[in-house]
Amino acid sequence: MSVGGFSETKPATPEIQKIADQVKPELEKRTGEKYPDFDAISFRYQIVHGTNYLIKVSIKKSKDECVHLMVYQSLPCDQKDPSLTSYQTGKTKDDPLEPFH
């Protein structure tokens, strides 16, 4: 990983699923959709003053449909929940996780 760059793509962990679940209500509000299936598949991260996460989430198991989430997690001393910075819909499990804004 280059300084300031994103890590390599890694399989999602329970911690990443928790972060995705925390921003799910904001995603549903922004898209006007409900996501009964919401399973984090993979992620990348970038260390800043906190951490930026790029998370691939499966939203329809039967259709291979995914959404990419850009999430900011502030430093623990700030005591704030993760926030949804941006998102991309219409993705599949095969689409690479690439940074976006």
C-alpha cells in the first residue's frame, strides 16, 4: 500500500459487516430502497485522520447485485459512528473495488 493510498482488496470481516450495517439506514434513505440482504463481501481501507473504507456489499443474493460504499470512520477518541460518504449502485460481485467520490 502506498502512503495515503488504499490497501489491497481483502475479504470482509465481522468488523466490516458491522460498519456496513451502521451506514445501511443512511444508504436506504438516500436511495429510497430497502435492502433485506446486506452482506459485506470485501473491502479496502485508507488511513487518513481516521479511516476511509471502501466496502462491497451484496444486496440481492439471487441476482449477484452489489453496492459499493465509501465510509468514513473517525478516530476512536472522536467517539463518532461511521458515516456514509458516497455509494455506487448497479455493481456486481465481479466489479473491482476502485476509489470514487
